[in-house]
Amino acid sequence: MCIINISLAVFNLLPVPPLDGSRIFNIFLPEKYYFAIMRYERYIMFALFAVLWLGWLNVPLRFLQNAVWSFLVWSTGYVEIILSALL
């Protein structure tokens, strides 16, 4: 379940307009660029589905998922050390 959750989080944070990552990215854009991108949001969504279907994002997404997983394993490693010292 953790791997699926990390995969969905990484995918959802991509800065592509139908996803939540684009909302964060668009905060830093000037208004005219924001509205220009939002005008083509539905076409970008179809392009995103095509790219996913063709598998072109498999390697970059897998790299990001592994990076997040490694960070989580590293950042929570102290819990195992504390528990082994207590038991």
C-alpha cells in the first residue's frame, strides 16, 4: 500500500495541468501565461493519457518513486534503532 500511495503522490505532483502539481507550478507563473496554459488544459490531458499509455513516463516516474521511497526509508531508520534498543 505504501508503494501505491507513493506512486500516486509522485504522479499527482507532476506539473501538468490536469494534475495538482500544475496548481503549485502555476502560482509562480504570470497571469497571462497561466491563462494561456489553462486554455489548452483539456488537450494537455489527452496528451498526458497518450504519453502514459505509450509508457514514456515509466522510467522518470520509477526514478522519482524510488527516490521518495529511499528518502522515507532513510528518514525513518531511527525508529528501528530506538525500538531495537528498547526491546
